[in-house]
Amino acid sequence: MLTGSKTTFKVRQLVPDVKERMLSHSGPHARGRDMFGLCCLPGECVLQRATLVRKKLSAKEGGGWLAGTLFCTDFRVAFVPQDSPKPNDNADPVLLGDHDVALASIEKVVAVGPTRTKLVTPSSSLKFTPEELVLYCRDLRVLCFLFDRLTPEKQAVEITHEIAKIYQPLKPGSVLSFQNAALGSIEMKQFLSNRKRDLSMNWFESSADWEQELERTGATGWRVSSVNDRFEMATSLSRFNVVPQKVLDTELKKTFAHFHEGRIPRWCWRHPRGSNLLRMASFQNNIYHEKDDIRNLELVLFGGQQLCVVVDLAEEMPSPPDIQLAYSRLRALCLGDISASVSVPDDKWLSSLEGTRWLDYTRCCLRKSAEVACLLRGGHLTIVLQEPEDRDMSCVVSSLVQVMCDAHCRTVPGLQGLIQKEWVMAGHRFLSRVNYHRDGEKEEAPVFQLFLDCVWQLFAQYPSRFQLSGDYLLALHDSLHLPIFSTFLANCQRERSRPLQHLSQSYTQVNGLRELPRVSPQDPTDPPLPPVWDWALQYSSERQAHFTQPATQPSTVPPLLNGNLNTCLDGHRVDGLPGLVFLLSKGSFSSPCNLLPWRNGSGSGSYRKSHRRAPSAEMLLSLERLLKVCSPSEPSQEPQEPLLPILLGPCVKLWKDCYLRGVLHAQAFTHPMSSCLHPVDQLSWEVQQLQQMLVRSSTSGQPDSVSKKQEPQWAESNINQNANNGTFLFPISRSTHTQALTKAPTVHTTTTTTTTGQNAASAQPRPISREGSKHTFLFGHQPESSSNQRYVPTPNARLHKNSSSSANPSSQ
């Protein structure tokens, strides 16, 4: 039965037959639940609703307002347009509609009243009736809802309080209750248990998956090891890891103790020219008693090559706290704070954007990845990415390198498999970095968002080389903030393998750490959480159709075996055991004596005498030459060359579709505007203005003076003006705004030659918005009846709901 107390389910007081309709839709076999036009999920409870509500559409959605009904359930805030078709009861359930937002994604609730705005919290009280409701989301969306004059005030107040009361989880257990609200019903569990995985992508959860990747890249001399099957060697690594064939599992076990958290060097990817990409953590336990231990470490590190380059990511890459600070500044800059009416002046906005350092960190990741890609293209060497914990920036760099060099990773299945390999299975701390529980910000850092931004930068510079689209990257960015996917609800595969993520463990001296018996996956009462790659569960088929785009398919280069390609490094190859190792740090190469701990005096004397080699100057020059092409001045047109990004200042752009999609909604409240133009109206007005200036310049001897009189005099330039609706993102002074509107240019309506007085008499004003007459913080007052003059109200002026004398009746 649809639950809900009398204090939270106020709809039953408004509609007499609500209880009967609730009971009719609460059967255990009900598929689609049509609650007042809302297609509820199985087991979803409607807590509040408000009728006659208008939702502000974004510029990408066409702008304007959309009338409908606003709902608050125990899982989401849903908006149903009044003209939406009736939901199909036989269709598979979709978690979120096109106008919905999950409660766990909401970060702030702001109520806009007649004269002020208020940040609504679970413990606060409203002393005014809200006329607008603004929802700030963690994914940088801002949803604005306008309550109509006919909307009952009780509905507006109660739905605002209800959203503010339940949107923020107060403790870790709240996330579990949020998951139960969406997926806790018996029907939903059965539905998820029968879902089939996407077979077009590689999940990297079995030994066969890793073998398939080795075969795809043409890597030889490597094998899949299951020595960490029970997570005894390294708790943060996956069950299966790719290591050289010459190293047996019994010898491999001894190498785990020499690296932080047991994260040994592991194979990631193979370049078609014969180079290998590896990852590892920092060295520890620098005590080497046996010569065999040193030999195994050398084999694991060099991967069958004679030359190894260790890329130190700790020296140059930003740390997670730095990324979190930059992201917080970027959010504050793009969204502002409408409850405090704080915004950044136009002349300081770009400098403030630069001060966030977000673009600097994006450029840094792209630069380092381009350096690694250039080295891999040289062939016959092993590149090892080293990070102290090997769980953050190494994920970013290794993934970006493969996106640059491998066309398969620029497709939807390829990128999903790449994220599974380099992030999910590699042990990135999704649960801690995203901070779903909101239990502090010590470990919170948007590392994965930084990676998506870097991928978008490559997509913006090479759009024809990507099969995936910007909409797909945006959907993946938004899904990260929805805590119901197993992909992001764990820090490693070991945690993800537990059925409920909260299983207890037992420890014995014989068997060590082991998990309790697991529940059968076929048990419908305890299904696993769905992966994020199940897009049909999140979005409609219409939205999924925008995830891909046509892309050029370059001819496949046949993979080359080790040593089959002559490159610039061939003249300096050394036969025998591996021994040459270099360090790449801050764009330059070096060969410090303490780079490998077993070579700086702690190893055996026989090893140092027989196998240690001094690096030659020619080899350093060869490596330096490989990096000279890492900063191109224009995009590469060769399909087989890596996508090296252009890192000049204007070329690394802000991801506007992600970071600025809510800025208009948020900051338009800080300064009311009197009109909102459609892009077609804006273009039409500019064309008519140019036609008028041409006609007047042909009939007048002083075209410059005429055009100067007709040009609006804006005292302050606004570089953030949106062409979609003409709304300024940042406020300007009221006197300047009034002066600009009173001096707005007139539009010539005829093409005949007339006098200046006739032109002024026959001119029409700039087109205005055709929105309703209700005054809001977003649009201001309705213009006066005079066609040549507009009334610009003060920012605090409001119209009462019961007052309609000053409104324009023609617009209602």
C-alpha cells in the first residue's frame, strides 16, 4: 500500500477520492503507477504535490516556461507537464523523467518570496508564501519552479518544506533508505535481477575479459594472474592483474610487500608500436635480501623491454585537496548564492575563473597525458605511471592516454570499458571522493569529474574523431551524483563484491580475512545494485539517441610484436637484461641514483656490479626529441596519430553545457530583467536594426551620427550575456539598466524614404517576451501599455497575488 502519514501526504485533503486511487494502484503486481499523471516507480510514495506550477526551461530545452504539476516523492522531485502523454503501464520503469531530479542530488533549497529569498533547511520555517522554488543540485543544475496565482498557498508552503526536510541525508543510513525508495519494492528487485548486461563493452570482471583486452591490443609476453583472487595480496586491487609471463605467481607474491598497499606494477595498455603502459604505487619496505627478489622486481617493472621511463605524477599533478578547492571555487563562481544575492562583476569574471585554477588543473592533466602518449609512440619502451597511492591521478592520466591513442576508447562501449578497467577495477575511491554520505569533506575530491572535463576538451578539439557525444559525457557526469549504482558505491572491487556492502568479516589465523557466505544473486529479496551503464534504466530512448554521433573510422593498424618496429630509439637498444631506467618529472628526463631503491646501495653487491648501467647522453636526447611534438599549434589530421590537445590559453575552454547550465536560473534572481527574448526574436531584432541603419544611411548624409544615436549606450559590457534569452548572468546598476532600456533603439517598419520624424512615429519597439503578467525575480514587471517606453521596477518591487490592476490583461 502507498504509505504516507497525514502530515506528509496532504494530497488526500484536496481530492476526495485520493485514498481509493491510492489503493487501486498499490497492488503487488502494479507496473506503472499513474498518480495524478505521475508514473511512479514500484513502491514509490508521493509525499506532496502542487498544481499550476511552471518550470523554467533551460536554453538547451528552448527556454521559456512549462506548465504542469510538481510532485515530491520519497525518491525524487518530479515535474509532469500538463500536456504530457499518459504513461504506458507496460513500459519498463525509468528512474528519472526529463524534468525530474533525485532527492540525493539536491544540495540547496531556496524559496523566493515577494520581497526576499530564503535558504530553506529542515529546521527552518517559512514566514511567507513562496512564489518561486529554486533547487540547487550537486551536478551544477538549477531547477526553478514558479507557483501560479491560482496555486493554493498551502501547497506551495508544504511542498517546499517537504523537499527541504528529506532531500539531504543526515547520516549514512539515509543513503540506504534512498536506495530502498527507488529499488526496494519486490517488483523492482525482480526487474533488476532479470536485467541483462551490455555485451558490447568489456567489464574486466573475469580472466576472460582481460584476455580479450590483451588480444585486442596485440600484447604478447603478458598473462592474467589470479594470485589476488581473495584480495589477500592487495585489498584495493582487482582479482585479476596482468603481469609478465616470466614471473610465476609464487614469485609474484613476494613483490607485493615492496609497494604501497601492495599495488605492484600492472599492465594497462599496449601501443600499436610496441610500447607498454603500466601503473604502480610508491616503493616501500626497501629491504632486498635475495637476488631473485630483485630479478622479479626488474621483470615486473620493465615488462620485457630494455628501457623504462618512470613518470612521477606526485611532483606535477594536483592533489585531491587542490582539486576539491578548485571545484568549490568554480561552483561558487558559476552558481553564485541567490540567497545572499552575491555575484561577480563582469569585468572580474574571467580573472575569477582563472583564479579557481580548475582550467589550470585540466591543462596540467592534458599536458602530462600528451607527454606519455608521445613517449609511447616512440616504441620499444615501458612507461610506468607512479603515484604514492596509485588511486587518483594515475587513473586520470592512464585513461586520457588511451583516449588520445586508441580510437576504440572514443566510442561509448570503449570508454565504458576503459572506466571499468582504469577506475572501477583499479580501486579508485568513488565512495569517498564523491562523498555520498556527506559525513565530512576530508577525502571528497571531484577527480572523476576532472577526467570527464579533460575528455570533453579533447572532444571539443576533435569532435569528428569521437563516436560518443557531449550529451553522453554530461549524462555520465550527472549519474555520478545518484547513489544507487554499484559502479560508484564502493572504493574497490573487494567492497563492491559484497552483496549489501555492509557484510561482516571473520578472521582466523589459518584462513586469514574472509567474508561471510554470500546471498545467491538469484534471490529476488537481495539483488545487486544496477551498474551505471544500464542507461535504459535512467533515460528514455529519445535521450539515449543523443549519446552517439557519426565518427570517422580510421583504418586499423595491425598490432606489432615486441621488437618488430624500428624507431628512433632502436640505435640505442641494449641486448640482455633490462637495466636502463629514466625519470620523467616536470617535462624533463633524469636518472637519479635512488629512482629504484634496490640500485642505491640496499641491494646486493653482485647485482650493482654486473647489471647497473650508466645512461648515455644520446638516449636522453632521443627521449627529449619525443616530447617536442607534445604541444601542437593546430589539431592533428592524421587518423593514426594521437589526439594531442592544444594547450594554449583560449583553446582550453570552460565546459559550458555542464558548469553554466544553471547560471541563468541562479543569478537572474539577483537582478530582475523586464524582458526575456527568444533567440529568433533576438536575431530578428538585430537584422531589422541593421536594415534601418542601412536605409537611413542611404537617405542621410551623416550615417555615423544616426547610427550613434540609435545604438544603445550600455555603460557596462557584459561578456556573459546569453543569446538564448537575453538575460544577463551578472547584475548591472539599476540606473544604467533603466537608461539603457529608455534609450533602446526603434525598429523601422517600412522601406520608403521618410523624414526623421516619420521614422520615429512609425517605429516599433524591440520585441518583448510573451510570458505571463505575474512579476517574478526572473523577469520583473510586465511592460506598460506605452509601446515606446518601459517601466523598470526596483529589485524589491513585487506584485501581490490579489492585485491585478497593474498587470497587462492581454497577456493573461
